[in-house]
Amino acid sequence: MDPITVLGMVAAVCTTVAFLPQVVKNWKRKTAGDLSFGTFGLFSIGLGLWLTYGVLIDNWPIILSNLITLILNVANLAQMVWYRRQARTTPPAGSV
């Protein structure tokens, strides 16, 4: 593998793995209330475009990294929706 491809793979691993701690943190805390739909939504659009670009130029580091990052980002968005919906339907503690 040439050095430029290795550089791309290392960069892809770093930017992809960067979203995993947020998914885990949301899961453990059972909340994602402090995250921005706008940020994660716009980022998802960008990832989709990068993924399309990677497919069009047949570049596997771009395809794989953006596919995995998009999955993690969609997991964050899903957690935001799920936990906020749960917060609205769950009565406050001690009020039954």
C-alpha cells in the first residue's frame, strides 16, 4: 500500500472513531439533549455527499470511513429523537 493511501486510512480511522464516544456516552446516560439536530443533520448530509463522491471515484478509504461515520452519526440522531421522546412521555419522579 502506498504512503498516500496509508495516510488516508489513518485519517479515516481517526475521524470515524471520533463519533463512537458520543454514541456510547448517549447510551450510558440515556440522554442526548445537549446535542444539536442542526449540526448532526448537516453533518449527515455532508457524509452522504462524501460517500457518494467516494463511490463515484471508487476510493475505498473515503467510502468505508464515510459509511461508518454516517452510521455512527445516524445513531446519534436516532438517540436524540428516542431520548427526547422518552423524556416527554415519562412522568417526573415521584409524580404518580
